[in-house]
Amino acid sequence: MDKIISTLEKINPIDSSLLESTQIRLDNLTKPKGSLGRLEEFAKRIVAITGKRNPSLAKKVIITIAGDHGITEEGVSAYPSEVTPQMVYNFLRGGAGVNVLARHVGAEVVVVDMGVAVELASHPDLIVRKIAMGTKNFAKGPAMSREQAIKAIETGIEITEQIINEKKVDIIGTGEMGIGNTTPSSAITAVFTNKPVQEVTGRGTGIDNETYARKISVIQKAIELNKPNPKDPIDVLAKVGGFEIGGLVGVTLAGAANKIPVVIDGFISSVAGLIAVELKSDVKDYIFAAHASVEIGHKALLDRMQLKPILDLNMRLGEGTGAALAMGLIDAGVKILNEMASFEEAGVSREK
Amino acid sequence: MDKIISTLEKINPIDSSLLESTQIRLDNLTKPKGSLGRLEEFAKRIVAITGKRNPSLAKKVIITIAGDHGITEEGVSAYPSEVTPQMVYNFLRGGAGVNVLARHVGAEVVVVDMGVAVELASHPDLIVRKIAMGTKNFAKGPAMSREQAIKAIETGIEITEQIINEKKVDIIGTGEMGIGNTTPSSAITAVFTNKPVQEVTGRGTGIDNETYARKISVIQKAIELNKPNPKDPIDVLAKVGGFEIGGLVGVTLAGAANKIPVVIDGFISSVAGLIAVELKSDVKDYIFAAHASVEIGHKALLDRMQLKPILDLNMRLGEGTGAALAMGLIDAGVKILNEMASFEEAGVSREK
């Protein structure tokens, strides 16, 4: 728990005076005031997060963490669990959605195994830090022990700090792979937002009506059985969470502690983001919400964090795909600040 | 008028069977069906527009056309008309918003003067095809003659076809610069959508309440005076339009006629898009709406064309800034189709 505590202590609110001074600089560029809308918001917040007057987001890294879920025994997913390791290999070969979109925006994808239920073949680009061979079935008891939940978060922090140091990262995106992981995500969302399970549970990879009804029932019973305590985010993670979710909590905390912006992807990454924010509310200043997921629970999560999604493209793939696209737009905002001419430089007249 | 007629004759509906066959290919890639949402829609439509199985959008060009407006005599803008030529020089030096965002997505900006009210200094990257030294004040009579309106559209077609041939363009974005040009744009929107002027008139670059009330009144009176006929799009352009708007009608038509996708930027570019669609409804198959502008008339235009904006970032700068960002996202969709692994290639199990 020491690593979590010391990381939380390093996280401070961003300097709001930098938001204001950067807006003044943006207002001096050759455009009507505020006319680049959210691009200006992105630029301001990146300055306030990094403390740099002219930040660069050249080095973009997406950390995609994989884990398996015992809850799949209850028949809650359209895909078999064997797809989790198969997709990890797909990430490593560069053939998955996140690889394509990361290449498109100039981001690197780092793949981490924190709980895939089989031993994966070693690969130079795969980081293996398994907490266990998948979580336990939380329909029958906690998904993991409290110690494992702490270890998952701390492992996420360690991996991220190593990546930040080695690669001189400017911006981090979060992503995940884990067959069944919308089920723990909906459970966690219901616990923190206190909304009925059916209002925060969607169809994940695309399940039929019968499976959807079962998924809702499984989550309702699991919350009754395990009684996760929303005042204790680590308890929630342990009882109805997942290892990749815990890992991404650590990624998000490490970003905030190191003044690196974190772009959270969709539903599952936002669950991890919310756990991080529940651990320390200042974390939300460092988070950008990449997109509005099709998963119906996503909006409740973003509302609780007071975050507005950047994109709304009807996506629901996860992996970090939305984070990749959003990073490109945040970078565009920063370039506006760094590269646009001022009224004086361009000899352009101001408002009458 | 011959050039317009021959261009309209070349425009055909896209082949909807290609939309269906491309969806089958997308469904075979390693992701749940439809989970990349609108990226899949972009990929399908680019295939259907180009007729190419694996299209590339590598060569992106934004055509930004400038023109001045006699209506500024009525005091409808927050900026003086001298800003139009000043901003053209800013485009040519690479310091404007559209330059920054075009560089960000790998697009080239082509700057065209079709009616700036002063003679611009010659520049190797500036195309000068003035129809006149600005439009006339349409509060007192038509903005231009019918012959000038036709010439503006035909000039847009000629310039675009030359650029397509010289640069081997894969996708075109539209952009504009013209102090006062939200006033003709709102007038045109009111004429085609038959909505009250105040419902389709916004604050442009940022005018105060008094100027805003005057702008609405000027447009209402100009429509009464000039009686533009919504059944005759060229009449509407002539009576309450602008030269850059006419030029962009031509750009849009030339894109459609040459099977090149056209990304229309914000409010003013969408007015040009709508005139093109009113001339031939099949044009809309070739258009992508870049973003939802803050200008309140924009939604009515997109609704009439049945287009859904790609981005919603509270932008209202014009120039082609939104088109640049949207081109990046459309390209991302095409890369998904071209670069993602199939279930067979990646050895990933399908749905149960």
C-alpha cells in the first residue's frame, strides 16, 4: 500500500492561473476569441498539467492491459475467454484496431499481461506482470483479495513510471483487453453511482437478449453477495473488479503524479479512471475523456468525474482505440497554441 | 453554364452494393461487429465514392477560398474588411489556424482569391481568380449578377479539376475566408430551409447584441428586396451569396464529379455544399460534414442534406479548420479497413 499512498501524495490540483494566462495567449492568436472551442480548452489544460509554456505531445504511448475474468463462467459474454490471449498476440503483431489507430496518430502501444488466464509465449514487446491467472468468479465471492487489488494498482504505477522514464512520454492513453470485462465495469459503475444495474449495463461485445438479462441478474446478485463499499475504492476493485482495471487505476494515478496527461479510452478505462478519482479527486484534472462509448454506463461515469467526452463516433471496441484518436485532437490543440501567428506577428487587425 | 451542366451530368449516386460488401469485409476484422461505429461508416463510404477496394487518402488538400462582401457596409461584422486580405497573407505564411491543423493531419492548403476587395501581392502559392473586387451590398440589390454567380461556380470547378489532376488528390476539404460571410450564409440558409432568419443567424466572429439585431434585420430586408428563388440555386447565390461561396459550390461539384470525397468545413462551407446538393441531390453522397459549428444555422443545413457532423468541438473559425481535423478521422476509418487483421489472419475465435 506504500506505493499507492506515496503516489497519491504526489498528486496536486493543476495550477488554474496557467489556464487563465494561456487563454490570454490564445486570445492573441489570429482568430476570433474562443473560436477554436475545445481545442483551446485542450491546450490550456495541457499547459496547466505539465507546467510547460509550450508543451509538446510528440511522444504518445497507449498502455493496453489484458486480464481474464472468472465471471465469464456465468455466460455473460458473446466471445470465449480464449479471445483474450489471442487478441494479445494480435496486438503484438500490430493487427488490432488499437495498433492501426495508434500508428495513425503516431502513438506507441505497450501491451501488458496482468492476468490473462494462460501463460503467453514470451515476446520482446510484451510486459508480463500477472497478478493471477484471471480473477475469480465474483458471482460466488470476491474477484480477488484486497492484497491482489493493491498489487494490481501498484503494478500499474510501477509499469507506467518505468515507461515514462524510459520513453520520455508526453501523453498516456489507457486501453484494455479482457473478455467479460464490461461485467465488472458495470458492477463498479453501479456501486459508485448508486444507479440501478440495468441503467449502467450494456451489451458489451454484442450479446443477445437472454444473455443480457442474465448479465444484469449476475451483477445484481454479485453486488448483494459481496457488498462492495463505495467509500473504499480498493474494496470495490477487489470484490467486483479485474486485474486490468486495477492496473489502469495505477496508470492513471502515475500519470497524474508525474504531471503527464492521461487520455482514458471508453467504458472500462473510465471505470479505472473513476476508481483513481475516488482515491483522490484531484486526479480528474489530469484526465481527458476520449469518447462517448456506446456502453450505456459510460455517461454516468463521465458525469461523476465531470468530464466531457472529446469524440462521439458510436465506438465500443476498447483496447485504447478511442484514446488514440482523441490524443490526435488534443495534440492539435497544443499545436494551435505553439504554431499559430499572433495578430502582431501576422499584421492582422483586431476587432473593431 | 456549359461547365456546370457537364459537371452535373458526371455526378451519379454512389454504388450502394459497395457499402454492403465493404461492411462484410469490416465484419471479418478482429473486433465485434460494428464496434468501430462511424469509422466503419467512413471506410464504407470512401470505398463507394472512389470505387476502390482499398482506397488511400494519403493526398489531402484543403481548398480555402477568400472573398469580400459589400454587405459589411451595413455594419454586420466584428472585424473590418481589411482582415480578409490580411488573413490571406497569414495563410500564405502558414500562420493561420487552418495551416496548423492541415500540417497536423498531413494536408496541403491551397489558397484562392475569388473576390478579395484589394489587389493582393503575387505569391507562388496564391491562385488569383477574382470574379470582382468583392460583392455588392445585397441590402441594396443583388450581391452579384447571374453571370458572375455562374462564373464563380465554374471557376471553382476549374481550379479543383486542375488541382485534382496536378496533385493526384485523394480527398478534398473546403474552407473560406471573408469578413462578413456569415451574413450571406444565414440569408441563403433561410431561403432554402424556409426558417425564420433569427433561427439561422448567429454571431459570426463575435458581435454584440446591437450588431446582432442589425444583422438579422439586414438579412430579413435583403430577402424581401431581392426575392431569391429557392427553386433556382444560382439565383439564390447571385442575390444574397458571395464569390467564395460560389467557388466552394464548384469545388464540391468537381469533387463529386471526379469521385473524390469532399469534407465540408463549417457553416459557410456547408452553405456551399447545400447549393451543390440543391443543384443535384446525388452530390450529398460525396460529402462528409466535418463538424457541428457553433453558428446556429448550421444544424438546419446539415439536416437538409441529411448529414451528421463528425466532430463537435465548439468550433466556429472556418478557413477549413474543422475539415482538416475531420479528414484525419476519415483517414483513420479507411486505415481500419486496409490495415486491421481478419479473424483468420490473426487466429482469433469468433462469437460463440
